[in-house]
Amino acid sequence: MNTTLVRRARIAEYLLLVTLCAVAAAILYPVFALKSSRSRQTFVFDENGKPVPHARLAFAGASGKIQRTITADEYGRSYDRAVSSLAGAVTGEYALQRINPNTGWTGYVFARRGTQVFTFRDEANQPMPDVPVILTYPAKRTTASRPADSLTRANYHTNANGEIILSNIGLAQRFEPVVDDIRYSTEPPTVLVVGDRITYRVSVERAATVIGYLSDAFGKPVAQQRVAVAEQGDNASGFYDLRRSATDSNGKFVIRGLASGDYKVRFPDRSPKALVAPTVTLRPGETKTMRVTVP
């Protein structure tokens, strides 16, 4: 009798355990299924960074023949696992723009294929040849997609026409071209999209330089003093520092890489009440020398 009761109790415990496991599986499965599906999402964008509903991706094998086709849903997405091994072999009107494994899921972004051209002209609207340029991601992007790392890690130089041409790449991402040379300053580019071609027009001007000499009331050089070239800003002090430097043993300071305009030269180690920041007006490529006497 006791043995029968024990067996029945064990059977009841097993049934309860099985029931609890089934309930837990029913609760957790959607979570892991969603995570699994997110881990292989594919997105397709047009040249303006908008999803392409029902986009068709074609992947070619080593022989050049189409090995597989994938069709996105109405939101420009696909969950086909084969993309992880075929992504680099995409052919047709779309190009692989990036693979993102760093946000908890691996996403493959494809964008309409085309050409991105960067044109650099100086203050006289003349082409700027052999200018070193780096490509970065803008602070505000039209989409969450990013280009392949190889596009932003490379070193670029403008050609004889002041251009950098990237062909056969995805168009959804907007780059931020930055001149990697302190001798020049740039303005934010204007972007023109025409069909499968995006043109960035970048205005470049030769940077100006301020050379100064700081001395006391007796004409003695003032060394190891911080110097900042600033323009009016919105912070508490009323200035926004653009460049910083310090005086050497001769009281000399040099600040390079300034765009044309009006600036104030500040000396943070001195009381603002004791020294009024002098103003300097700079033209493109100008080197201006100034002498400042401090109390």
C-alpha cells in the first residue's frame, strides 16, 4: 500500500514538472524566437535611406550563375538565414552596405547600388587636387545603416579635378567628408541626389594662422600661459574655444587651422577683468601677428 502511494506521488511530481516545463517553454519560446529572428535580419534601402518593400536580392555563385534569390517583406526586411553566407555575393541593383555584429544581433544592410562623388573646391571655386580626406559618419544620419568599415578606414586623396569617386557601393548612407589637414578648413557639404549618383559639394578654404607674443608691462615675455582663440558662443563665459595653445619661453604662441572670420584671443590664466580679449579678423590663408601686453 505504501509503495503504491509513493509511486503515485512520484508520478504526480513528474507530471507537475513536465507541466511546468511546458509552461516555461511556451512563455520563453517567443522571446528566443524573436531574438533568433532579429539575429539574422536583412534590410534593403533605396538611395534616400528608405526601406524598399518586396525588394528582391539575387546572389551569384562562383560560376556567376544566380545561386539564390531572397524577397523582402513589405517593410524591406528578410529573415533568411542564407544571407550570412551569401551576403558578399549579392548582384544586381543592390549592394551590401554593411554588416553590424555589435548591437546584440547581426544585421545585413543592402542599399541601391550607385556612385558617390565628393568634390572639393577652394574659396575661389577652383578644384583642390591631392587633398587628404577621411570619411566619417555624420552625427545625424537619415537611417540607422552604416557603410562597410573598409570605406571609412581608408585614406583618400582628391584627384586632379578635386574629386573622390566611390563607385558600385550602397547609396543609403550619407558620409561626412573631412579634410585631414590642418592647413585647410571646410564647411558642411551640400548633398545632391540624382538617380544612382550622390554628389557631395565641399567648400574648402586655406586655413588662417595667428602668431602672437605675450609680454608684461615691462616688456618681459610671459611664458607658460594658456591661449585660446574663440568665437562668440552660448556657454556661460560667452565664448566657444576653437583652438588652444600656450606661450613658450619667449612668450610666443601659434594657433593654426582657423577659418576666415572674426575671433577673440583669450588668456584663461589671466583675470577677464584685468585683460580684455583682443579681436582679430582673419582672411583665408592669412597669417596674422599680434602683440599683447598683460598687466
